[in-house]
Amino acid sequence: MKQREKTSLQSSSVQELKKSLQMLKKELVEVLKERYTNASKNVRKAKMIRKNIAIIKTCIRGKELETV
């Protein structure tokens, strides 16, 4: 994820972040299915999705701490 994408995530609302988190989780399941059935050539895609999930969770947690 590029720096400008991270800054756009930080300016997003918590609801938008949660929506994108759900979409990434679904995409991760699909990628893992493809990987284990040997249908996928890109084995690093799951790692990138997990990283993006972690970044989004970090943004959500930061916003929760700001409001407290």
C-alpha cells in the first residue's frame, strides 16, 4: 500500500474502513481457496491482502482511541 493510500485511509470514516475490511477478508478467503487448489499463480497476493487488513485495523483502532 502506498503512502497516499494510507493517508486517504486515515481520512476515511470508521464505517468506510469497516466496509473495506470486510471486502478484504472476503477477497483473502477467495485467494486462499485458489492458492490451495493450485489455481492461482500469484502466491504473494494473500500476504499483501493480510498486510492491507492490518493497516486498516490499525487505522480503525487509531480512530477509536482519538474519540476516547
